[in-house]
Amino acid sequence: MSFHVPLQKGSTYDNLRIIMKALLRAHDVWEVAENRYKESQDEDSLNQAQWYILKDLRNRDKKYLFLIYQALDKYEFENILNASFNEA
């Protein structure tokens, strides 16, 4: 599956919301977007299965951000460059 996200210049918010939701679901990262992944504080206490789940969530979180960044033009990207996606 390609990671290219075409910029939606002139799209309304509703159209862009539908497109991005479909794209994030297609790339299996919608759950991360919806539930706002939070980094684990204590990895040492995780068993192997929990560690693999954490690793998968980290990868999906990076993929989610990558897809969002690709949907932004240069000026939109610069506006959020210093924003933290892990803050509520």
C-alpha cells in the first residue's frame, strides 16, 4: 500500500475529514488516532506479549503522524511543527 497522501487543496473540512479517516483506516492506524497513543512509562515490567503490543503501537503512531504530515502543505506543516501530538 502506498503512503502518498495527496494534498486536498480547496477541500472543505468535512470532505478532508472523510478522506483522512478512510486513509487512516486503510493503513490500520485509525485506532491510534482515535485513542491518542500514550508512551509507556515502565517498560521493564512488561512481559513479552505486552512489549510486542507496545512496539506495534509505537510503529502505528509513527505511521499515523507520517500520514497526517503528508496531508499538510508547507505552511500548515510549519504552523504545527512545534506542536506536541501527545498532549490533550
